[in-house]
Amino acid sequence: MNRLERCYSIADLRREAKRRLPWPVWEFLEGGSDDEWSLRNNERAFRRYSLMPRSLADVRLIDTATTVLGQRLEWPVMLAPTGMSRLYHEHGEPAVVRAAARTGTLYSLSTYSSYTLEEIARAASGPKMFQLFISPGWETSLRLIDRVRAADYDVLCLTVDTTAPPNKERDYRTGIYTGAFSTRSVLSVLAHPRWLLGLLRGGAPRLANLGVGIREAKILQWKEANQLDWERVARIRDRWPRRFALKGVLSVVDAHRAAGIGVDAIIVSNHGGRQLDTVPAPIDLVAAMAEAVGRDLEILMDSGVRRGTDVLKALALGAKGVLIGRPYLYGLAAAGEAGVMRAIQILKDELVRDMTLLGAPNLSVLDRSYLFGAPADR
């Protein structure tokens, strides 16, 4: 039995990823902003919800299938956009999109990916979403939308919580953010020759969709980030003819406004604790969002999902599906595409087992009666 087969949980994959990655890359993957309160609270918040099982339900056949954003999926867990995935493994985004297709779910590609959106479209055989940052500039963003449409992506997702660069102190300490690498960072890179050789085989890391290197990207990434407003969101909605989602919505007021301009879904997200610190955990907001706009919008959420039970709690509160980022990146870092498959399979097996034990034969039966002692809506 190899090391990957001995990973029985996402936590096991996390330990394997930490072993395989140089310190600065691990800190970049794992870190949050400021004091990292939101980062820690995202996972902690799920523990405040208990599941209430139903006895003697007919669970001989468990059905995890669902439809999200017009896409028929084998299960309600999708792969979130993560920038520069080649930092974690040389096969990067293509490995992830292949794993998503093989497991019947949707993959979302970041604007800041290390392969172009056209390359990923060619590698994809399942549903795909493109996540758009406005920060490289308005005209650049409009051109990206046209490229995404030409490449036949199913969904466009606009991220709205990145109006300024975050204060990620871990990355300042390692030097990965500034390029001034610490002695510890350099020694750690040299101590991971397999990772280094894999990175060098693909050349210097680049933001492939923008055609720039990492240093140039520091200027581009925040060029017009704070100029995104509802008028521009409406213009993007008019330009994009297919399903459209907003990622990073935390306020019911904003959710109502999104519904009013024809947005199809919101992703309740705090960017995995990597933007504004001390904001609520998304799981604590799902119920209020579903009650307020659940008839007008699909409610999705990310940030902190680590177990099949977390998925069930989100769906019972009113989410249509969840997205994961770090869990599949742990798998990618640990073993490339095989590691991503392992991360997905762990969660998928957990979900089926947990639905069986909960007495929920399919996702449609889940509601708040399957929860006990959940805190009042915040």
C-alpha cells in the first residue's frame, strides 16, 4: 500500500501535501489574511451544527445526483477556482479538470490559472465554469469573457470580494509575495528537488490567460479591482448569454440585488479566509440566504468544507451545492491527478456513507429538520 492509499481523510492528504511542498508554497496554499480568524472559523463553524438522523429510512439505494447551474452532476461537490495550480504540482489545472470530469462534477478555472482557458477547455470533458477577476482591467476582462464564450464554457462566475490585495503576512515572511525569498524559503525549495524539477520542466510560472509572469502580475492583479460596481456587473450579465454566478457574496442585501439583475446563482464565500478577516463563516449565512432569495437564486457555498458531513449540513441549510478548493489542492500536491481523484473519492465515499447513516436516500429530502441545535441565523 502506497502513501496515497494510506490517506483516509482530507486531513491525511493535507499532511502528505505539507511533506511534499516547499515551505513558501505550503504557506501560500494554507494561509489566510491578517490574524487568520476567518480561516480558522470557517472549519470551526461546521462543528456548531449537529445532524439529526432518521431511523428505519429506506437507504438501500443512495442517490447523490443533482443539477446545479443547469449542469447535471453526479454529486453536489464542485471544484472551486484556485490560481496558479502548477505551483502545487507540475500537471496543474489539466490534472484537476480531468479528475472533475471522471467523477461527474463541475470544474471552475481561475482567471489566474497557469494554463490558458482554451487549453483547459480542450482538456475538459465535463461541465466547466470560468471564474473572472475584474482586477486585470475592465477591457481585459471583457476580452476574457468573449474568449470564455468562444471556448464554450457552461458558466461564468464573477468574484466580487477582491477589491484590494489581502494582508497575507505568511507570504511576506516567506517572500513568495514580494519575490524577496528568505533564507529558509530558499533552503526549503532546494530540499524538495522533485517539486523543483517538476516546476522547472514547465518553465517559469505565468498567469497564462493574461500572458504575463508573476512579477508583472503584481501590478495587473489590482489595476481596477476597486472599480467593480453593480452597473458593471449588469453589463457583464448582458454580455454573457449563459448561466452567471457571483462569488463572494455575504450580505442578503447584495443577494437581493444580484437576483434583480438576472444573476443565476450566488456563491456564499469569504475566499477561504484569504481576503477580509473577521467576516462570518459562509455556513452560518446559508440559511438566511436561502430563506431570503432561495426561490430566485441557486445558493452555493464554499470555505471550510472538509467532510461529507459538512456537505450535508450545507445542503440541509438550503445550499444547492458546495465548492472545495484546498481539499483537492492537497491531493494535487500529494500526487497530481491521482491525488485529486483520491481527495474527491474520500469526500464522495463519506457523503454516501453519511447519507445512509442519516437516513437520507437522496439530496432532495434534506432540510433543516435534519439538523439539531443549529445556532440562530446571524
